[in-house]
Amino acid sequence: MNQQFEMPTILRTRETHWRDLRQARSDGRVERVRRGFYVTVSRDRPAWEVARDRELAAIAAAAAALTSVFHGVVG
């Protein structure tokens, strides 16, 4: 089972103008996945794909929000 798919587009509030995000949210083109992070939404796909993209975006947003890089186990 080797399915290929595109990663969802993640928008960061610090890289996107707030007016553009506000308009996109009101149009239903993006949804907030985490503070400071939004994901593009495509309603013309199956619900499970939309849910998968939301979860992938939440994971990517959490990783991007981390301030330190993991360098392995210390000891």
C-alpha cells in the first residue's frame, strides 16, 4: 500500500498578512490548526483526506513551533 499524496499547505501568521488570513478564514479556504498556524482546506475531497490533512498540519505546526533542535540522546 504505497499511496502518494501532497502535504497540506501550512500558513504561518508571521509569514502571511493578517488581512489575507482573515479573508481566507471567512471564505472557508483555511482553518486554524494551532495558534499561529493555518492549513488550506479543499472541500472537494473525501472527508477522511481532509481530516488527515488537518492532523498532518497540526503535527507539522507543532514541530515548527519548537524552538530547539533535537541532537540525540545525551549521556
